[in-house]
Amino acid sequence: MLDFFVSHAQAQAAGGGAAATGGSTATIIMLVAFVLIFYFLLWRPQAKRAKAQRQMLSQLNKGDEVVIGGGIAGRIVKVGDEFLTLQISEGTDIVVQKGAVSSVLPKNTLKSI
């Protein structure tokens, strides 16, 4: 009974030369398609968001009103290379990393809150 399975497997391996060439072309096309889909749906939008975030962080100035990742809103009192000092209320200043800033608010937003 095992001879039946072995001879069948050997017959498939010997006759599959022409079919394997057509299959490899389809495999390469599918691989290229997946790479393009990955690029346009994942990598490119992520790179655009990262570029916009870096640009926003580089343009932070004293007096800007920002919200950091934890939801704390404040006015920038001092800008350093890596850290910012935020005034979150009168007489209360905190030091945060620049990367913690999630968005810049329009001027005088804190007065209306």
C-alpha cells in the first residue's frame, strides 16, 4: 500500500517543471502587490503623520497653548531642546518632554476653558 503513495509523489515531482514556472510568476506578482499595498496603506500615511508631528514640535514657541498626551492643557513658559515648561495654572509649572505634546491649541483657548 505504501508503494502506491510513493510512486504517485514521484510522478508529481517529475511532471511539475512547466507548471512551477507559471506558478512562480504568479507568486512574484502577488508579492509585489502585497508590498505596494503595505506601502500605500501603512507606511506612507505613517511617515506623513510622523513628519507633521516633527514639524509641529519644531515650531513650538513661548506663549503657545498646547495639550500633552495625558490631556493636560497649558501655556508654554520655556522651550528647551528636549523639554518644555508648561504653566497649567497660575503659579503651577510642570516640565514635560517635547514629544508629549499632542496638539497646539488656538490662541486664548485656555481662557475660555
